[in-house]
Amino acid sequence: MPKKISREALYNLVWQKPMIHAAKDFGISSTSLRKICVNHEIPVPPAGHWAKINAGKKVQQTPLPQAQKKTIEQVVIYGSETTAEASDDRLHHSAKALAEALDKALPSEGRYKICINECFRIDISPSAISRTVLLVNDIFRATEACGYSWRYDTGGAKLIVDGQELCLSLKEDAHIAGKLTLALDDLHHKDLRRNWKDGVRRAIEDEMIDFLVGVEIYAAAEKDRAEDNRHLK
């Protein structure tokens, strides 16, 4: 299961013991933990810090700066499974694959643009990583609970609803940090809802039922369009 920790608590942890030991608490590598700290603007001990402490020398601890964005105050860390027992609480394999891909990727111009076989297209900033993985987990679990399926493809995973293949994407606003948009990447039915966005009072997570209804309506419209095209041939 993912572990949640406040930014301040993680800061205290990485200054209390070496990174390699702190990382073990979450079931991840020290490199991954260091990257998480960077993404959440958490200073970490410099090289030689613990050697100086062991030698009895004085060291300085870099203060935790104020977060530039509220979205990074909460840290969610996805480590290795501690048990092989199946559980509904475990992260969906697509969300796991996304988390691993994000961990290995390097941002381009401050953004992660990811398209892997196991997940739909993602375009976010580093501060949105934790929330994005959780949201992707919710989307895959919710759609499968409704009886929908997924086709994993080199161009990204496609949602299958009533035999219709739908392409999704999740993108963070380039000008408003933390504002995400979940979209159906299709231009045929402009009169139907194709986007679910973070609002002032509601987040995409609160729109999950509307999203599930929306994709079913859209799939039905796509099915009718395909049938009309067959009749025209």
C-alpha cells in the first residue's frame, strides 16, 4: 500500500538517519527517495554528512524552506509490496507501472510527459506525481469495477466500453499548478462531455461517478456512429 507522510515529517526523517536506511522504511531505493525529496522541495544531507557525525564533527542542518506549492505538503510514497497476498488495497498494476516510469524518467522543461503501454497519456509537473498515481489507480479500479476493460498498447492503454475503444489523457494546467484535466481524446461528439477538470469546489476524484457515466454515454454515441458509417458504405 502507498504510505502517506507530511513534507515536514519526511524532512525530519532524512535528517535523522542515512538516506539508504530511511528509504528502507518505504521499500524504495535511496535514489528514489532522494528524487521524491527534490520534487517536494525537501533539502537532504550533503555527501559526507554522516561521516562527519560519526567522526564527532559538527554539521549544519539545512532548514526546511516554505513550500512554493500547497500540493507538495503531502507526500505519497509507493514502495514494494510487503506481502504476496492479494488485496483490493494494493495499487493497480497500471498505477504501479506509471509510478515506476515516472521514477525513471527525467522531466523535460519541468514536466513529465509519459506514455507507456499500461497507462494512458500523462503530462504533469513533478509536484503532481503522487496525486496522479493515486488518481490513475482510482480510474483503473473504478472502470474495472464497472465491467469495463483495458487494451494495453504501445500508444498507451485504451479503455474498452461496450466494445468501443476510448483514448484518455491526464494533463496538468501549464499555468495553474495542481489543476488536472482528465479527457477523452476524441473529436467526434463535440456535444457530449469529454473533460473532467479540477474546479474550485470539486476535484476530479469527486467526479468519478460522472466520469463513468460520461464514458458509457460516449461509447454508446461511438457505437451509433460506427453503425451509421457501415450503412453508408
